[in-house]
Amino acid sequence: MPELPDLIDRWRNGDVQAARLIYDMHRARVFRLAYSLLNNNEDAEEVAQDTLAYALMHIEQYDAARARFTTWLHTITVSRVRDRQRRRSLSPIRLVDWLRRGGQPIDDAPTPEQWSAEQLDREQVWQAVQQLPPPLREAIVLRYWAGHSFQEMAQIMNCPLGTAQSRVRRGFEQLRDALTAVR
Amino acid sequence: MTPLPLDEEIAAYVHGALDEQATADFERRLREDADLRQRVARVRQLQQAVRSNLIAAVEGQPIPPALTFDAIAADVQRRRPAPLRLRLVSALAVLGALLILSGAVLYSLGDPFNTTGSGATPTPALSAPALQPIPPPETTPQPTPSADGPTTLITRTPTPTATAADTDGPTSLPLRTPTAGP
């Protein structure tokens, strides 16, 4: 399998096969990032396709000295996701969910044993992440799922480093509260 | 700098968001404080549970079969040379702008094609229309309408602005009368 920098060079020189390989290497990751932020299959598919097409057509703009290719791709993805959210005015939280959460106590912290991965339901975590405000959701997904550093997150989310850090912390606190409430 | 509340400090530590000095200070306190260690352990467990469940949820999402390179291949290949074309168009636009600019500069300096006069002579196409002499009033003989009537000539009346000079010759532009000097 050729290395990514080699593929990028080949595509810059017009090798369409290299573009196809770049696409195949990244399509799942881009789609899943979009899906994590949008929670909608069709929207995520459109965003992923748009992101990959844009990246391939503007490959000259990618500067390996400034960012990893994945970081660049995720920057485009997050930008597209934000556009989509603005256009469709997606609500970060449904009213019924908000009302349901508002009536439940959140101060009975569980014991450490309760927080095992097996005991936490995947669907609960997914729903809790989806209920986060978009900036905090971005931060949690980019940190927990994509594994980006705070510097990369700041680049992707177009915010200061400290903001990226505080968004992860606040997102985590809200997740903790939400997961405590549903238990 | 205001210290963080303990919960926030723990979360920042667990998430790797403390700077080097703050991390060292926090770890020193961890070694001395069992309660703090327990709280950190709890946050870490929750963090790991959230992370592993989130990863599982995201990775479990199937990739749509329509998400293929072939779906965008035509667009990508068609638009691939765009930057080159764009550069060419930009270069032509700059060249055109330079030509227009140089033309304007030459015009402001004078007619570059005028080899007889001074450089300040405006080009005919851009100069004011040349003044034409006003034709003198004509007296046109008319045919005699009838044999029994007197032969009449219809004379065109000079316009009020016409001067005597109008009738004197072809160069009938009103001349400015020289004024006497002081």
C-alpha cells in the first residue's frame, strides 16, 4: 500500500488512481465524523461526499507542514457539518429530552464500579453525546473518538487552544450529568 | 491566575489539559491525598467508559454503499485542471488590465500616432467635433407659377443670429471681436 504523502503527490500530478486510493483510505473516517456530529445518515453521507470531493479538488491547498492530512480533512468536515446545521437549524436537543432531563436529579454520583464500560450502554452514551451543544459535541468527538490533540482540535474547530480544552472539560461534565441522570 | 475549582482541575488533569507545571503540582497532591486519588480514578473510569462506548457506537455505524469514489470521479477529474485554467485566466486578465492601463497612460501623454504636431494634440476620435461653417443663406430662384403674375423670388430670411459676415463668404463662423487693450 503506498504511503499517503506519495499518493498526494501522485494525485497532484494528475494520477486519478491515487485520488481513488486517498478517497478509499478516508471515506469511512470522514463519514463517521460527520455522522457523529449530525446523527443523521443522509446528511452525513452528503457531508462526507462533499468533503472528500472538495479535498481532492483542492489538494494544492493542503500543506503538510501545517497539519496532518486527517486534521485538514476533519477541518473541512467540521466546517461542512456546521453549514449543514445552520441550514437545517438542527436542534442540539429535543424539547422532550430536555424536559425529561430537567426533572431528574443529577447529584447522586455513582460509585466507581458503576462506571464500567460494560455497564454503560452504548446507546445511552451516543444519545448523551448527541444531546450536547454542537461545540461541545465537536470537542468530545474529536478528542474521544478521533483522538486529536488539543492543538489539532483548536485548528479544526477554529478556536484558541484554551477554548478547545475547556470545551472538552465542559462536554465531559455535561456527559457525566446526563449519564448519571439516565441511570 | 485564578485556580480552577477542584472538579474542573480533576477533569482538566484527566483530559491532559493542564500545563506542565500544573500537572506536576497536581500529581504531587495526588500522592499525598487518597480522596483526590479516588476522585481522579472515578473520572478516569467514566472517561474510559464514555470513550469506549462512543468509539463502539461510531465504528458500528455502517458506511453507506453509495459513498464511493465513482460517485464523484467525474467531478473530480473535470475540475482537477481548474487551478491551471484559473491561473491562465488570471494571467490574461492581468495582461488585459496592463494593456488598458498603458493605453490610458499613452493617451494622457498624447497621441502616439501623431507624428506631425506636438504631443499634446488629441486624437481625432476622442477630440471634440470639429466646428463646421454655417452655410450662408441661399437665394433660390423659384419657377414662375403663372404667366400672368409677376415673377417673384422667395428669399430666405437670415436667421437672427446671422451677421453680415454670414452672407459674405463660406467662412462664416462668428469671429470674436478683438477688444481694445486697457
